[in-house]
Amino acid sequence: MKDYKEIIAKILVDENIGLEYEEIKNTIETPPDKNMGDYAFPCFKLAKIKRNAPNKIAEEIADSIKKNENIEKIISTGPYLNFFVDKTLLAKNIIEEVKSKGEMYGSSDIGKGKNVVVEFSSTNIAKPFHIGHIRSTVIGNAINKIYKFCGYNTTAVNYIGDYGTQFGMMISAYKLWGDDEKINANPIKELLKLYVDYNTLAKEDPEKMDEARRWFSELENENPEAVELWKWFKEVSLSELDRVYNMLGVEFDSYNGEAFSSQFVDDIIKELREKDLLVKSEGAEIIDLEDENLPNMIVIKSDGSSTYITRDIATAIYRKKEYEFEKNIYVVGSQQILHFNQLIVTLKKMGYDWAEECIHVPFGMVSLKDQTLSTRKGQVVFLEDVLNKAVEKTLAIINERNPGLDDKEEVAKKVGIGAVIFQELFSNRIKDYVFDWDNTLNYDGETGPYVQYTIARANSIVNKANLSSDEVDYSLLSGEVEFDLLKTLYDFPQRVLEAMEKYEPSYITRQLIEIASAFNKFYNSCPILNADDKTMNARLALTDATRTVLKTGLALLGIQSPEKM
């Protein structure tokens, strides 16, 4: 596809304006008002070079530029050179590119031959998959898909929380109150009850936490009873978690979690000692990070057990050896910013020059109206319940608006679950937000159902059409409304690259809203099926390209597109 900034930069280089190609290209802007052109070049930098006022320079350059097939006209407006692209050629380039590439439109080979590890979701064994986990899950899934779309070899890792003191607590709780029949019947909710009850008991009797720590040490030392219970908790938990992942359409290449990494802990501790990085402190062993303006980090507790950071060091080193990654991306909440700063600095101190390739992608918290989330207190909203409720509410809307719709239960799943995912990905990931049913399932707002409905509308138009010819007269798409839609399609590949570079799926989400909004304006302003044959063919080609790009964008976010709604 043609890069118009590149075209304009080359035009200006040929004019010998005194700046290099890259500087020119990076200076080109998009005007705030479309009546001022599609691209603008400010001439302020040229004032010293040409010893003239910027507005005079703009006038001179505009007058001297030779005609270019890609540019309809060039005018000077004050100190700016304003470029208007050729609308017919733009339409031809975009529509033929989308037709050629199909649902790979916007993809690239920028990551060819490069490996990326994306760690996300990272749910805990024996704990519920609640609404708070959805952010890491869907943000990470989208980032993984976006990187793959840009040509990278990606490895999706669910670094499950299957180790640590909490398992000492679970074993202690089970030995006090465990009921195998109840756990097998409803694993997560029953294990959660044991966890909450034990936390309550431990607050009244601090010795219970000592008991929990003892059982975790037994697990580390491979006590057969502790290992058997741990394996059982893990098995029943994963079967529950997989059901929710299936609902979300999320897949992983690896479930290697904390327990897997624990096998390398002794080697890591040995390496830290050999490199003189461990310091004794109040019975524990720490890494001194004061020279990096970070708090010191406990590696080995006073009871001899390892900490979370020890296993994270081991994990990073293992992944570099196993995958030779270009990037090792951690999609983990913003509460863990300090932890990952400590991890990266420690890897540097250990002499690993690839430490900077470990990238923490933080995100804000999700909350529900009038509700707080706390696993320890049992205040949990299960994600599966939220997804099921979204499907139920969507089915009710379908029964009200289109009761005769085919496969409406399947459509309700795609729309309801897609709506939840879209809302999660709509705002900048670092922002906290409140989950709101009214916004999530709105068919007219900036939502997933709005985009899906736009695709269904486009599908209906294309399916009803009776094309008289494959030839398209692209000059018939040069009107303002059509051109506005075409520009949103043209911008899509750039938004994909920005989403990849900044680990920010909302660039795509918001572009989809722009495209859908522009299409619906086009639909309401420009008759398609009732137009003459040539006009109909041109508008159908634009409609077909639009639905393809919208479907591609939703797929990158992990959202399916129903054929009808």
C-alpha cells in the first residue's frame, strides 16, 4: 500500500528544501481540519535555511512542485504546505489491497524471524477466575495476536500461580476441614471457601500462618502427602479454568508456572552467591538495590524458603535459553511495577545484557459498581458468571429485536462475550475503570455490539447484491462521505503497528469505532442497492472492504463476528 507521507517526503526532497528525507517525513502532520488538506508540512524549520518567512517559503514551494499522480493539489496556507491526495487513486489502492490480502490486510513482516514471549492471565490454582483477571487475559491475548499479525513468532504463556505459601494454607485448611466429595463437585468455590476460612482463622491465631509456611516448606521438600494434595488442587482447578478460556477463545502454548520454575531455584541462588549479590539481613538473604533507588529485595526468607522473585529470575533465564526471545512481555497489573523494576535490575546485576528485553506491560484495575473484590474476604465475582450474564442479556435483546434470527444462542455468545472483551480493550490499558452493563451491551455507542452490527449490516448488503460486473469505477467513490470512510480504512495498518509498538490494543479498538461510524454515515447518505449499476458496484466494493477490515480488527482483539444480528 502506498505511504503518502513517504510520497510527500520524496516530493519535498526533490525540491531541495535543505532537509533530509527522514526529517521531512517525521515533520509531516495531519491537519486538524480536513478542509485544510490530508497532510501538512510546516515550513518553520526552513526559515533559517532559506532566510525567509515560513509563509513565503510555503508559497514558493507550492508554486514550484511538479504534478504528482498521487496528489490532487498542493496549496500553501500561512506557514504550511497542504497536500490533498488523489481520491480516485486512494480508493483504488485501498480496495484492491484489501481484496488482495483479505483478512491479512494491515499485517506485516516486521517481526519475521523474531521470537516474542507473551505472559498473560497468570491465574492462580485453587482460587477463582474472577472479573479482576479479565484484564490481563484479554489484553495479553490481543497483544499476542497483534504481534503474530506483525510477523513475530509468538509464545503465549500462562504463568499459573501454582506455588507459594498459599498452597501451605490450602493444605492446612484441607487437613482441618477438607471434604473430597464437595471439592470434586464444585472445586473452585469449595477451595475458595477453605482459603477464606483459613485466612479468617489465621487472623485470630497467628500460629496457623506458621503451620501454613511449614506445609509450603514440606511441598518444596517434596513431602509425598503435600505433593499429592497440590497435584489434585491443580488438576481440578485447571479443568475449571479451561472452561472460561474456551468461552473467551483464549489459547496458550505453555502453562509453565511457578512450580515449573522452582526446579531452577537452587541454581539461581548458587549463581547469586557466586556473583556476590546476596546479603544477610535479619535471618533472610537479600539483594541490595539501594544503588538503583529501589527497595532491597528478599530472595530467601528467614525460614529458608524461596520468594516469588527467585522464581521470576529463573523463569526469565529459562525463557531466554528456550525461546531466544526478542522480547519477553509480562502483561501484569500496575501494582507490580516495583516488582518488575527489581527483576530487570537484578538480571542486569547478574550480567544478563538482555534484561532490557524483559518488558512489563501494566494495566489499571477493573471494579464493579458498589462492589470491591477481595479473594481473602470471599468478595468475588466469578468471570464465568459475568460472561454467562452477558450472553443471557444479549439473548434477551435479540428475542426482543429479532426473535426469528437463526442460531440466536450462538450469536448471543459471540455478541455478549465480545461486548465484554471490547469494553475491556476500549480505554487506554493503564486506566482504572468501572464495569458497566449499560455501556457494554449498547448497540449504538462505542461498543463491540456496535461494530459487530455494522459488520452484519455490511454482510446483508453484499449478500443481497446482484453484481452486474467485477469492474469498479473508483472515481465514483470520490465524494466526501466515501472519502472519509476510505481514510479510516487507510489508517488501519498504522493503528495496528502503533498497537504493537505501544502494547496498546485500544489503538485498534478505537479505530474500529472510527471505521464503523464512517461506514454507517456512508450507508445512511449513499444508496447502495438502489443506485445505478456502476455506482452500486463501486459502493459494494467499499462495503465489502469495510466489513473485511472490521472483522480483521475484531479478530485481533479476540472477538468473533456473527454473520447476522
